[in-house]
Amino acid sequence: MGSDRLQHQRYELKYRVNEEKALRIRDFVRCHLEIDEYSALEPALSYPTLSLYLDSVGLDTYWHTINGNRNRFKLRLRYYDDQPDTPVFFEIKRRENNVILKERGGVRKNAVRWLLAGHMPERKHLLNPNDNQALVAVQRFCHLLLQLNARPRMHVAYLREAYQSPNDNNVRLTIDRQVESEPNPTTRLIARSPRPHLVFGKTVILELKFTARYPKWFRDLVETFDCMQMGAAKFAEGIFTKGEDWVHRGCSTHPPENVLEEFLTAEKYPGLFEAAEALRV
């Protein structure tokens, strides 16, 4: 997503729906929003969205979510494929009471290992060396990283179908499918995990996002399709459903690179890209 379309401050409501309802909601939404430019490029209207979440040894940010702390943050790297020359975004996602605040800066992938090792960012590490806002965001990310002594913990991936306002970024709606997670203690930005956990099963995650007034048609959507608001934090839910030991075991050893390569290239491990083919409409 381009930085001009990023909702830096917003309200965010989440719902869990089945696939049949998600397709009916798609038809409803098209009367109000346009398909996101990246979704529009995909035959199935869904593009892979990949994240590497960082946390402390004690999983502090996870526990802040589970305990429902009103003021909390997450650290993640957001990217969209495993190609070496495509961007990765260092993101801080904060919750302050009911408001979601996001800061992010685009970074070159060849700088990721350097920055996660504790080095401070320089302009040469950025996608755009002249982007002062991005530099400040990455600096804050690295400060929190050191403060928390955070390391890579979890790879989360899903297929996102997104819709947005045609003239501004005040309203956005996303439909996320095939949410997968697996412990990943490395700095490698992989496209798929070798043995992912399907966090929500076949359930689809609907997110309504708005920056100002709650749109009336959002209310109409929720009432028409009988949607019940509930939590759906992908990072936290993945750990909660499998247990902390799953994360600690997965992060306790660093897999040999050649073994990891075998996992990543093995066709017997279907992942998001196969799921995208199955969603073709």
C-alpha cells in the first residue's frame, strides 16, 4: 500500500464471518467503495500479505494484547513477497484506548538484518533517502526494538481483499482469508512457512476501518449480515491457540539454512499462493 493511502490514525472494528457471507458482503461493499489497486491486480482479488512480528523473550507485546491493555504496541515488518529488491516496511502499530495509530517507514531488504541486529537506521537504508517521516518512523521502531530487546518471533501470512474510498483514505474495508502463523526466529523474509498453523481455520476476518465518523452504511452492513464484533488479532491469536511453548520451541533453535531452503521450495507444503489460485472468481 502506498504511504499516501495509509491510515495513520483510525478506528478499527473486526468481525469473523464464513466464506459465503464474505462473498455477499463483497457485493454490498462494491456499492460504496472501490477495489484496492493491489487487489485489482489479482485474479482472485486477494494479494498475499506477509509479516514478521518481533517480541521480547517473555512475549510482552503478546501479553499486553491478551490482557487487553488499553495502551499497547506491536512491532512488525510488513512485506508482500520474498523477492530481494521489493520493499519491506518497519511498522509500529499502537492502540491508545479505542484508536489505532500506525507509523511505518519503507526499508531496503538488504538493510533488514543490519537494523534488527541493533544498528541505528541511516538514510541509505530507506527506500527513499529523502523521506524524513519514514526515517523518524524507523528510528522509533529501532528504539522500541532495543528497549524491549525484541527479536523475530512469528511469521504471519494471509490473503487480503481490500476496498477503499475513491477520493480519500477515510474509509477502508478488508477481507482476510487463510491466516497462517508459525514461529520464525530468523531475519529471513520468507513468503511461506514450512508448517503453518491455520489460525482461524476457514473463518474469514472482516475489518472495518475509518478515520473520522462511523459511516452509516457500515451500520447497515453489520445489521444486514448479522455480524458480531469480536477480537481477531492475528499475531496474538496464533500464539493463544497453539500455546507459548510452541513459540519458544520454534525460536529455541536456528534451523540450518539448507534445511530451511528445502522446506521453502518443497511443493508438498501448500501455502498462500495455492490458496490464491483456489479463490479465483
